[in-house]
Amino acid sequence: METTAEQRHIGVLGGGRVGGSLAESWRAAGHEVIVSTRDTVAETARGADVVVLAVPATSAFDVLAAAGSLEGKVLVDATNNVSGGPDGEAIAARAAGAGVVKAFNTVFATFMHATPPARPASLVLCGDDAGAKDVVCGLVRDLGFDPVDAGGSDQTAAVEAFAALVIGLAYRQGRGPFVYRFEPR
């Protein structure tokens, strides 16, 4: 996989399906990626310029506290509040000084390292920091997706609602994991 973004030092907080899939794909694209364990959260965050929060939402505050200061870093919030825990706005408020982007929560982990080969699938994101969004858009493209900027952090609840809809269609209606595509402008 050829990288389209500047090489990044990425710290993934959470090595489950989402975090592990993202890490695998970004390594293949030439990025330096470290995935934390429960004991290495602070070290992982400290050495990264991009920090990905890929844990259950119920653990988000504890993991952010363990990470320490994220001042000047890009924080990618990939959480989904499906079983309780804070929403994306509350998570962003806890990450003072970081450029927070809500992303990767509307795409199934299956496709984070095996994107369907047709024209790029879309991946919705939002956030207030233009520089952080540029970084994340490059990382989205490195996975083979077309980034779709939904707007500022005022759209976080809408992106989370879209994720809940996608998850519901896949599992409650038995459609299984799928990708979505928006037509180019």
C-alpha cells in the first residue's frame, strides 16, 4: 500500500478489532504505529503526533486520563457510544489542547484493512481543527477511503447517530458489515 499522507507517528490506544486493523493498515502504508497495552497508554500517547482512541466508550475517560496531556497532538476519536459512556463531545472536552477529529467510527473494522476494490468507499469525519482534519483525511486515504468532511465539532452528534444507524442496519437487520459511498461533488 502506498502512502498518500506524510509519514506519521501514530499511537493507537486500544488494540481490539478497530485499533488493530487501523494499525496494520497504517504500518503497511509506511507510518510508524505503536499500539498500547493497558500498561503503556501514557508512553504510547507521548511518542505519537496522532493518537487514536479506539476503546469502548465506557473506557474512554480512564484511557484519556492514563494518556496524560495531548496538547498539540491530533486525537482521533474512533469510539462508538453503543453501550453507554461519554459521547464524542464529552471526549473532546477531556482532550484539551488536542486537535480532535471524530472518525473511523462509521466504518466496520473488517474494511479498515480490506477496503472493497471498487471506487473508494466514503468515511465520514468531523472536527473544528482544520490542520487536524487534513492529517486525518490523509490517513483515511491511506486506508483506501474517500474522506467526507461533515463539518465542525457541532456535527459530532450527527456522525455518531450515523454510526448508530450503520451498526443497526448491519446487525439488527442482519445485513452484515458494509461500506457506504457518497457521490463526489
